[in-house]
Amino acid sequence: MKNRHSLGASAALLALVASMAVVSAPAFSQAVIIAPSAPPPMRFEPVPPPRPGYGWDGGHWRWEGGRYVWAPGHWQPVHAGYRWMPGHWVQTAHGWRWIDGHWMR
């Protein structure tokens, strides 16, 4: 009888630990985007007047629904001590991969 309680407690503890591992997955993981062909040439996009505390993140081509779609630029809040690395497309052996923009020290 005592072994049965130990086995039940061990199973409950294992289930709890396993569920915590799933909950603690990183929130910043992203889907890998691969397009079969190169993106179209960049569009000219006028940059609006500067806004205090914000930096301009220019537009880019996004792969959506089997085709490229233009995503217009937008303002990014500035992070002190960091610089913005814009997103970009990189050619790989399997097609063109999108690398998201991110803040870098």
C-alpha cells in the first residue's frame, strides 16, 4: 500500500514538472519564414518627421499567402543602450529566409 502512494506521488510530481517545462518555453520564439524566390526590390518610402523617443523602422517585403506583401514602416520605441537591427532577407540553400528585426547592444 505504501508503494502505491509513493508511485502516485511520483507520478503527480512528474506531471507537475513536465507542465512547468511547457509553461517556461521562451516567449520570443518565432516561426521560420522561407520564401521560394527573392523579394521584389525595396520600395521608396518617405520617412515621416522624427518623433522624440522613437526610431523609424523602414518597410519591408513580407511573405504571406504564397506571395510577397509590402509591410509599411513604423515607429519603434528607442531602448537606451541598444540599436535597432532591421529585419532582412537572407538567401539559403532552401530559398529566402526572413530574419526579424531586433534590438542589439
